[in-house]
Amino acid sequence: MLAWLALTLGVAFGSAVVPVISIEVFVIGLMTSENGIPWLAVGAAVAIGQIAGKLLYFLAARGSIRLPDMLHRRLHRERPPSARRYRWHLRTKRLRAWLEALRERCHRHPHWMNGTYGISAIIGLPPFMATSVLAGLVRMRMATFVGAGLLGRFVRFSVLAASPALFANLI
């Protein structure tokens, strides 16, 4: 059982860093195939792994950690303007303006960001990855980030881990 929980923590961390990995599918698969693993322990392992992974995005957005040189050079290199880049810049102008307005609103109303982040940790809307980065950009307190994130992710994944047993008993 301890090995499964350690694996769950690792997959949760990986899914937080590389968003194409689905921790939800892993949890459902684990809980339907393995008996005797407590659903609360699975919820806790996933919550810890997810927040540990998202903490990297939070700290990078906050400016507390430096990106690897290869990635930093790629993001900040000067490129000659091209027609394609100009069209992309025009297409994303509204999105960038919306993001800047949202960031400014979060600075004016920090409790609004706390609530949005907490709700995102539980239901996943707005996307948890985006709210983790936004929390770093608006300089949310780390204790709030970790506490609300752990609580929200624990609730979400504990319910998810318990759902196969609940549905099996209903049928």
C-alpha cells in the first residue's frame, strides 16, 4: 500500500508539472484495481504532489526561482518581426488585455483571488494551472497558496478516490 501511495504522489507531482498527464484517470484506475487503499490517503498523496508541482509555477511567476537558462533564453530572445508574428500579436491582443485587467483586479481585491484560487483547487474551473500562475503574479502569500491549494485538492481527489466504491455499492 505504501508503494502505491508513493507512486500516486509521484504521478500527481508529474501531472502538476506536465499538464498532459491525467491524475484523475490514474486515481480512478488505482481505486478500481487495487483493494485496501484508503481513499483519504490517496486524496492526501495527490494533494501534496499537486501542490508541490504547482508551487514551481507559483514561484516562477512570482520571480522567486529562475527558469533554466535554455528556457529563459528561448522566452526572452529577440526575434525579427515577421508577418506571422504580427498576425499572432494582433490575435492575442484582446487576451493579453483581459489578462492584464484580471491581474490588476486581483491586485486591488486580494481576497477575490484567494476565493478564485480555492474554488479552482476544488472544481478545476478556472483551470488550476492558470490560477496557480496568476496567484504568483499577484504575489499571493505562500501560506495561503499552499493551505487553500492543499485543502481544495484534498477535497477534490478524496471525493474522486471514494467515487468508485460509492458507485459499486449503489449498483
